[in-house]
Amino acid sequence: MISEEGGRAVSFIADVTDAEACDRLVDESAEALGGLDGVVLNVGIAGGRKLEGTTAELWDAVFAVNLRSHFLVARRALPLMKQGGAIVFISSLAGTQPGSNIPSYDSSKAALPGLCRHVAMEGARRGVRANVVAPGLMDTPLGRLATRGRPQRAEVPIPLGRQGTAWEVAYMVIFLLSGEASYVTGQQFIVDGGLGSLRPM
């Protein structure tokens, strides 16, 4: 899609549970693109159900993808980024309140703002910003898969009356990567149609 609209895009595949692969992913991307001015960390999995249905191995696997990989990529990318660059971590509304019944997912997503604040603090010295975007219930292929596994997800009363789209998350990310957000860092932005703050008790 990027190429069709006149942009330039490259793709690399990496196992983000592998530290060396994360380093290689950053290095190859920087080389192919002539540097890095924006990084979006949008990878996540879920595993287990409630505490009794979550093994230690599942917990570790989810954290390896949902948190450790973000640390690894940010650690490698930050020194390569120039003033005005930005990093965006994709979290989830599930990291701000209980509800998914997947403690490994909720906990790993809740940890991302802490990692982001540290990256933002180190990045500020270099003029590089870092923020978090936390989507709520989204009408995406993964969201629809989650709804098939938990049908009541489709019945949650969202104040704006519908689930969000991937584009609505993307527009927030684009803003945070852009120069228009040049004075915004270390923050979490929730894109959820009011679900987390406006839903009646």
C-alpha cells in the first residue's frame, strides 16, 4: 500500500523473542531506510486464562513478546535516532483495567507505560520522544478472533456506540510520530471510544 501511494517500504521478518534477531531487525531497517526517525512497537500475543489457567511457561512467553521485545528494540533503536525522532509503544486498554481474564496479557500491557517512561527519559537527552497508545475494543481480524472466543466482547456498551478501527489507532500513532507532537513525551493515550472512562458503573 505504501509503494502504491508513492512511498518507499521494506519488510524484514524477525523472531522478537530472540535478542539477536531484534538487534538485526533494527540494524537492517536503519540501513535500508537510511536511518530511523520513527519506531512503532506493535507486537503482542496472549496466553492462558485466569490465574489457574496460566502456566509459568505461558507467562514467560507472553512477556517475552509483549514487553521484553519492546525493550530490546528500543534499546537498539534509541542510539540510532536523531533529534526529533519518536518511538510509539502499542499497549492496550487491558493494561489499565481488568477484564480480559488473561493475566499475562493484562500485566505485560500494563508494564509498557513504565518502560516507555524510561525510554522517554533517556530519549529526552537526545531529543527523541516516546509515548504509548492503548487501543480499546477494535474491529480488526485479531479483535474479531477474540470476540469468537469471548462472544460477550461484542456486547460491551461502548459510549461511542461501536468498536474502533485500525485506522483510528494509526492516526493517533501518526500524530505522535509527527512534528506536531514535538512537545509530547512519556504519555499514554487511550483510543477506546470512551470505554475506559465514560462507561457507567
